[in-house]
Amino acid sequence: MWLINTTSGILTEFDNEDPPHYAILSHRWGAKEQEQTFKEYRKGLKQDTSRHYKILKLREIALADGYEWAWVDSACIDKRSSAELSEAINSMFTWYRNA
């Protein structure tokens, strides 16, 4: 499970069985070009995009609510890896329940 640190913005991988306490915030999907992908997030956010703004707000809200970690599907699932995508789909109910 990949989580975003709400202070630094660093994406970090954790064991699915024992992740730290994290927040998941609901968001509205935009057009494909408006969503920050895992690959793009790992390369670094461009601060002048709506993609950046959405994840920045996620971090800001989660941090204000006392969370050190946050998860958002668009940036925390590497959809290029079929194994990781399959694991994420199979784990998502648990991830939402535990958030």
C-alpha cells in the first residue's frame, strides 16, 4: 500500500497488513488529464496544475485532521503493474474500512 505523507508529500510504500493510520478523502474524478497518476507523482508534481492542487488539498485537509498519511487512488496505485493493480482492487474494501 502506497501512502502520501501529508507534511512532505513523499509517497511511501507500507505493508498491507500493518500500515500507519491514514486518511482517504473522497474526490470527484476529472478528465484523465486532470488526474495525477502514480508515475507522474513519483516524478514530481508540477505546481501549476489542477492535479497538483487536488493532492495538495488532500494533504492539507488530512493534516488538519491530524493524519500524517493519506491515500488517493489516482496517485497511490501503480496502474502500470497488473499485479499491483489487482492487489489494490482486492484490498480496496479493507483500505477504505481501515481509514
